Amino acid sequence: MSKIVVVGSYVVDLMSRTPHLPKPGETVLGGPFKMGPGGKGGNQATAAARCGSEVTFVTKLGDDIFGKEALKHFNSEKVNTQYIKVDPNLATGVALIEVDDQSENSIVVALGACGTISEDEVLEVEEKVKEADIVLLQLETSIEAVVTTVKLAKKYEVPVILNPAPFQEFPRDILKEVAYITPNETEAFELSGIEVRDEETALLAAIKIYEMGVGTVIITLGSKGAFLYTGGERGQLVPGFRVEAVDTTGAGDAFNGGFAYAISNGNSVKDAMTFAHAVAALSVKKIGTAPAMPQKYEIEEFLAQRVD
């Protein structure tokens, strides 16, 4: 069983359907309302655990009802919660999510406690990082936590996957220690300054990011798939799977959790991406984020059918 350490965010998702995303100043009647576990770190940890990895999750919660529900969720998913801190003075993070009739979404995140993960709190997980096959990171937490985790992984030569989402500025020199980076089109633009519109512009952006020192660049392109670049003159579009989407929230997290599982189990990058596409495709067929992550048997059945 592969071992993955995820350092990142946990927020509770407060989601409502709406006929259309509200314009500034507009109130829209929506429903139904759903509440559930979320946050990029929490979603990715859940996805990797359901795929079959042994997952250790590092985050911080508030001492409130949302924090207590979070611990119940991760314990039920058999995620190691030993390094999940509870802060008595801060609230658990919250994501306010709107999903319209076309399954597009708009999200506001208040990070709360998980935005304050410190260097010392990350260093407590050193023994687990030392044993890990992969370390998975996002930018939905403190940059201090991200930088510390990258340095810790480097110390033990553990590959790092960085999902630079939601984008915020960070010390670019850490990219030299990142094995895989997985931006979407928007995040690739923030990193490279090149607007990603098609395969050609994806290649240009990927080259720019690759030149910052990253080992492998994977630009996720929604329903089109993901663009893979590992150096040279060309990259490769690895197609995704066509499914009827109900809620696209958390699809990127499903991809990253699935990719971490597959690559930590010795799959080639391309095969790991195909597996990750399957995880993402199945996740968008359900409402929610962490609760929508598929189980391993569902992924295996889906891939066996090769629905495209």
C-alpha cells in the first residue's frame, strides 16, 4: 500500500444549487442546500484514501462543530488524523459554494484555522514524510506550511506534487524541488504569464513553468483532459473521459488525489493521469466534493469499461 502525506486545507462546504450564479447585488433563490467535508487538502486526502493509499493528513481545525465533524469524516475514511491540530481560538474554515444549472460553480473560501499551519506543526510529521512515497500539497493554506513541507520532502528525497490552487504568490525557488506540478488554465497563466487557450498555448505555458525547475508539468484542461510536458519540443494531451456532470466542484482535487495514488504505486505518468481522469470523471457525477470521491472498485469498473 502506497503511503501519501497530504499537507493542506480543510474547510466545510456549504453548498446550494442555483438557476444561475448571482450577479453583483443580486439575490437568487436556490436549493437544495448541502453541507459536507471539503477543502482542497481534505478532498485530495479523501480521494487518495478511497483509491487505496495509506494517507496522513496535516491540517488545522477550529474547536467547533465543523471541526468535530471533520475528524469524524477522516476517521471514517481511515485517514491518519494524528497530525490534525485543533485551535481553540480560530474557527474551522468554510467554503461558500454556488452551483448553477450548467454545473458551473462559484466559491468563496474563508480558511480559518487551516490558513495558519506553522513550520513547527509541519515538522511534527517528519517521520511520516520520511516513510512516504509521495507528498501532496496545495496553496490553500499558509505559504509557510508549503515551503516547510517542500524542504522536509527534499531532506528525504520524497517526490512532491504541488497543486498550485487556489493561486497565491509563493517563493518560486521551491519549484526546483517539485517533481510534479498540476495547475489548471488559470493557475498556469498566473505562473507563466501565458494565457492557455489550446494545446499550443498550453505547450508554451508548460515550457515556461518547466524552465522554473519543475520535473513534470501537467496542466489540467477540464473536460479536454490534461497537457503533459516533461521537456523537449513537444508535450502531449492526455484525454479525459466524457461523462454527464452534475457538480464539477472538486474535480481538480479528485484528479490530484487519484494521480498521487497512481504515481505512488509505480505507474507511468501517462497511466497515472488516465487513472486520475477516471477519478475526476466519477466525482463530477455526484453532488459535493469529498463525499463525491469515488471508491477504488468504482474506478476500476469505470476504467475496465473504458467509457469515453
